[in-house]
Amino acid sequence: MATDSQTTFEFLEAALESSLDGIILVNSQGRILSVNQSFRDMYGFGCCPLVGTTLEQFDQLACGCFHCADDRHDFLREIFNNDKGPLRREFHVQSPEERVISFYARPVVDREGNAQGRISIHIDITDERKRQHELEKANQHIREAQTQLAQSEKMASLGLLVAGIAHEINTPIGSINSNNDILIRAVSKMREFIECDQCPAEIRNHPEVVKIMGILESINQNNRVACERIIEIIRSLRRFARLDEAEWKKANILEGLDSTLTLVRHQLKNRIQVIKEYGVLPEIDCYPNQLNQVFMNILVNAAQAMPGKGVLRLKAWQEGAVVKISISDSGMGIPKENLARIFDPGFTTKGVGVGTGLGLSICYKIIQDHQGKIEVESDVGKGSTFTVTLPIQQGAS
Ligand SMILES: Nc1ncnc2c1ncn2[C@@H]1O[C@H](COP(=O)(O)OP(=O)(O)OP(=O)(O)O)[C@@H](O)[C@H]1O
Ligand SMILES: [Mg+2]
């Protein structure tokens, strides 16, 4: 009849074998006392004779059985050496199968507190990690979709707001501008009179008259520049808001890109080398004028980003149901903290009076209306690439 301790021993042995986690027991002489099948399966040991092996012998066997991305010697020391306290670690096995194993090892201590050996427990967390990774990816997708949604809602309400403001400002500025024209003509007539022979010399040369004429002319000139600037801003605002004026057409957008490039040539002068890599593109459904506006804004930005010499690379290609155009410059690049803001209306780094900060927000709106995408990649000091993706057929997806 089996003794109690024999039954307990057999039960413990069966329990070890039944565990889904890998378990390995090392005795106080540093030799393996027991190792279960789950451990063998995890690390590909098959039926290698492991019981009784020392760290060095185990290491030799391990070489032929599994490969790992982490330090194997560290791993072995954890399993065999009792000089370390309990520690949970992750171990990445590359072959015979890719696995992530979480394991911990600790001393086996008897009732008197003496260390009798070491136990380590190995849990295969490959699926858990995979699910975690998928969850992180899904979260990332959700965050991106939220940002896009927020961006398009912001653009839609801004369109309305901007149209209202542009309309309100347009009338008064029109009247200021035409009054300024009248003033300019009146002052120039006054100048003609002062300088003609009928005007007495004491009036012409009177210091007050000379001073006042100078002030009037300079104010008129400043007002003219200011009015032109406001009118240009209103024009941009209206383009931004009123994008429904043109008509849908089938068009070859490369013609538009090239004609726009011709318009900005003077900004590229002899300093910027233009490289074109155009594939064959089908005609696409679009508002050609609006796309030209997009190309213009991106090209002007690129030219402005390269104050000295540089390279402008234009690429166009088809990818299934869409066409893609990328415009790369070798300019100053965009700092990371600005990347999320460059499509915001009014965002500019070009200083007061130089940029209105509307160029890219107009591009964004136009491309959005075409059911397309505009993306940017940039490296500070190396340059930026704007990629526009447009469906060949509207409403096809
Ligand atoms: N190719 C580029 N290289 C570096 N920075 C760029 C580039 N394109 C855009 N940016 C940055 O994005 C900002 C916003 O561009 P956007 O075209 O909307 O406005 P802007 O050029 O400043 O003014 P506007 O186009 O109204 O004259 C720019 O001020 C600049 O900081
Ligand atoms: Mg611009």
C-alpha cells in the first residue's frame, strides 16, 4: 500500500505536469530536479534529458533548442542561482516559435527558513501581448478618427463664420478703398496746382504747406497698402468659405500643377531646381480651379521655406482608385509642435504682414470637399513633403 508521503509526492508530480504554465525546480546543488511538459513545449526542449543537468549543461542543450532576443545567460542565472530574490521578467523567444514569456523565479524555503532550491514559473503571454498590441492600434485609430472628425467639424463651422465676416468687412473696406482713391487723386491735383506757375511762390514754399502735403501723401500711400492687404485677406477668406462657385469637371490635374508652377516660377528664379517625376494619371472628377489653388498655396510655401538654394520635387502617381501628388522641398522643415497646427486658419510663422496663415487651411478645405486627403511629413532642417490624395471618381467609394 502506498504511504501518505508517496501519495502526496505522486500528486505533486501530477500537479506539476498538469500545469499550463512551465515549471522548473532546481535543487540546492544547482541541478534540475524536475521540469514539466509545458516548460519543455514553451522552449522547444522536446524530450531532451533535462533532469540532473547543471546550469552549464542546460545552457548547452538550450543552444540547440531555442533562440531568444534577450540575454540567455541572465535568464539561466535567474532559473539556477539562488542569490537573487523573486523577480518577474519578460523573455522573448524567437524560435522554435515566437513567444513572449513572463516568468519569475524564487528560492524554495523549508519550515526552518533554509533555502532548499529554486522554483521558476513561466507563463506564455504571447496572445495577451498580441491582443494588447491590437487594442493599442485600435485606440490609435480611434484617436486619429476623432482628430479628423474634430478637424472637419471645425472647418465646416469656420467656413460659415469666415463667409459671414468676409461679407461684413467687404462693404466698409470697399468704401474706405474708393474714398482713399478719391483722396489720392485730390491730393495729387493739389500737388499739381501747388507746383504750377499760377500758384504764388510763398504758398508753394510755405513750410506748413510743404509739411502738410508730405503728411497727406504719405498717409494716402500707407492707406492704399493697408487697403490692398485687407482686400487680399478678404479674397482669401472668401475663397476659403465659398468653394461652391466652380463646377465639377473631369480634368488632368498635372496640367493644372504645371500651369500653377509656371505662375510661381518667378519665386523660384534660378535658385531652386525643379524635379518632376510624373506617372501617367487618368483624368479625375474635380474643381480644377480649386485644385490649382491648392497647388499654388503649397508651392508658394515651399518656395518660402527655401530662402537660398534648394530642390523642389513634384511626384504624381496612381494608386488604385486614387491619384497622389507629392510636393517636397528641401527647406527649413516644420517643427513637431507646429505640425498639428499648420492647417488651422490663421496659423503662421511668417510674421505679421507677411503671411495670413490661411493658405493651408484653404488647401485642407478644398481637398476635403474632393473627398481626398492632405498629409505632411517634415524633418526640421531637411525639408517637408505635402502629399495630396484624390479619388479618381467622386462618390465611387
Ligand atoms: N513647405 C513648408 N516648409 C516649412 N514650413 C511650412 C511649409 N508649408 C507651411 N509651413 C508652415 O505652415 C504655416 C502655415 O502655412 P499657410 O500656408 O497656411 O500660411 P502662411 O504661408 O504662413 O501664410 P499665407 O499662405 O496665408 O501667406 C506657415 O507659416 C509655416 O510655418
Ligand atoms: Mg502659405
